[in-house]
Amino acid sequence: MELQEIEKRARAMMPSLITQLEQLVALPSVAFPGYPSEPVHEMAATTLDMFREVGFTDARLMEVPTGYPPIYAEAPGPTGSPVVLLYAHYDVQPAPPEQGWTSDPWTATHKNGRIYGRGAADDKGGLVAHLGTMRVFDGAPPCTVKLVLEGMEETESNLEAFVGAHPDLFQCDVFVVCDMGNLTVGEPILTTALRGDVACVATVRTLEHPLHSGVFGGAAPDAMMTLARLLSSLHDAEGNVAVAGVSSGEWTGADMSADDFEASADLADGVRLTGTGSIGTRLWSRPSVSAIGIDMTPVATSSNVLIPEARAKISMRIVPGSDPVQELDALVAHLESHTPYGAQLDVQRTKEAPPFRCATDGPGYAAARVALEEAYGKPAAEAGSGGSIPLLRTLQQACPGAEFILWGPEDVAEARIHASDESVDPAEIEKMVVAQSRLLVHLTEGAALR
Ligand SMILES: [Zn+2]
């Protein structure tokens, strides 16, 4: 199908796609423990109906030992045509009022040309882009299209185990993960690198028991200040990670302006950015270290004593191409060699999630580049993502030959995924429908040429 025809169809279907997005946003499909299960099941059932209607006639809820079911479907193309697997997820992050929403998160709200609501972008926007892609071809795509919609992406995912149990369902030539976005609206981006994630819990012990802070303070070390010194040694004065042996590089793809980044990060008044180098380098090709939890006496029950023991959970994002075990080794070695005053240190390793890098030299990636350029009318650039998606590695292991295309309608500058006032620009959804449709066309043509 020609580009113009696809564009015409995508434009014509947008009002009904937006209506469907509004219906989906109205279902609080939070799969986290402790949240009601009915809306998640309703979301799964509604999604299932929508995808059956657009041509995935065999769409079904898959059986899983625990949690919410993934949706699976297959629309067979001509014999011998390439196989594309479309991925998205139907669960969403919670949207507690204390996040500071300015409109009801479960009511799709049109403002400033965007649609606000929890999941409007992540990933119900991606979901309707898949609906639109099937509708472009009236339910009969030019190649075989598989569909996998996960129900627990935002929480303890059950999909990795499901992939392990049913690798046959995941055999394909190209995975299309529509759960990403451009850096800014209208500027097409393929995400090609994702950082990994390692973590440990460091416990510092300085005293056998609490001591009077007046009688002993000044000569006996308290555990919290000792831990604070240890944590501060993880960065240099400019805020760059200062852990010897941790992998680091320079980002050479598309970059984000400091202004766009600051706007999306909502820094408190007067706060400056940390680190040096381009924003892309700081986010995608260098590590970052954060203390994500601290145990010590709470302020409310504090008294004038020196604290004997304090602990912190330390999380480190690691760069594409690095090995999580080696990176965590380096972090632990740093902690062990920088603990001041001879304090006792115990380190428990809690997480070693690998980074991910997309191959960019295959026919699927080339087709995606062309498709994205056609949809946006300008060449596509490459960006990284600071977040981690462990599922990608699992899919890669299940189907080692397949290529990965990571894109979607969640623009980084404004979509505010996981935060208050999440939103999507409907024009990005429309362009993703065009891009995905053209991708199917090019893959089919490419396969015919080979
Ligand atoms: Zn997502």
C-alpha cells in the first residue's frame, strides 16, 4: 500500500482511535498488588474485543500461573511472508492524588492539543497505534503479524516466565516494541540502547550500641554520617560517577537539549543538573548512581544519640554493552575501599539486570528507518533510553535471530510517563500508525526482493 493511501486512512481513523483511547484510559488497569483487580480484567476484556474487531480474530487471554494474563493473537499473512510481532502493555502505573494531578487521571482530558490521563501515552497510546496499524490493512496485513499485549509490565512482570514456557509463540523476524517515544514531538527517533540496572544494600556499623551524642560525639563516629561520607564518595564534585572500573562512554546519536531535559524533569527552583557532557551522554552512555532507600532512626523518634548502624540501598544504572556482574563488582569494591574510619561494612547484592542494545545493521532496522522517515517527513535519529526493559533480553534469547524496533508515541519532553499529568500528542499516534504500516509494507517488499 502506498504512503499516501496509508496516511489518508490513518487520518480518517483518528477520531475513532481517540474514542477508543478515551475508553481505555477510563479503566484504571493498575496491576500492582493492593489495587482492585476488576478494572484490570475489564481492561484485558475490552482490549481483547478491540483487537478481535480489527482482524486478530483468534486473540485470546493466555493462561499464566500468577497475575494478569497476556493477550496473544496471530494474523497470518501470505505463506512465506515475514513475521512481525507487535508488543505493547495494557497495565499502567498507579496515579495517586499526591502526585499532583491537575485533571482526573482516569478521564481522558483534552488540553493544549494533547490528551491527558494515566496510560494515555504509556502504553495505551502504543496499544491504539497497533489497533490503527491493523485497521490500515482492514485486518489483512501484508505479512504475518503476531500480537503480544502484556498485563503486568509496570509491576512484577509474568511475561518473561511466559516467554520461557512458550518460546514458539515468540518466533518472528522483527519485534516491534511500541512503548517508547521521540525526544520531542515531531522529531522521529528509534531507541537503540537501554541502560541496565544493578543494586546492592550497604550496611555500615560503627558502634556496638547507641551512645550519648554529647558525651561521645566528636570522637566516636556515628553510622549515618559515616554512611553519608561513603555515599558521597560515589560522585565527584560535579556529580559524575566516580567509581573506578565502571563502564562509561560518549553518546553519538541524537541529543536532548538541557532546556527540554530540565522541563521534563521538573527540577525544584534553583536546582542545577548533575554531571558533565551532553545530556545524551549523561543519560544513555554513562552510569548513574542513586541511593534509593535509607534505614536509620526516623526524625520523629530521634534523640541525642550516636547511631550505631545505618544502611542504604544503592542503585546503579549501567551502560549498554556492559556486564552487570562486573559493574556491580566494581561498585562493591568501591564501597569496600572507601568506607571511612575503619567502619564495618556489609554489602548484599540485590540486582543484576543487563543493558540492551539493538542491532542496527539488519533489514528490519533499515525498513523501520525508512518507514519512520516517511511518516514524519524527515530522517529518523537514534536515541538511548535511561530505563531498563529486562524483557528484551528474554525475547532475544527466545528468538536470537530477530531484530528489535523500539519506538512509540511517548515523547520524552512532554509525555511525563509514570508522573502526574501524563499525556500523549494524538499526532504522534497517527504518525506511529503510518510508520508501523509502512514498516509492514517494506518488510514484505524486502522479503520478496531477497
Ligand atoms: Zn510502558
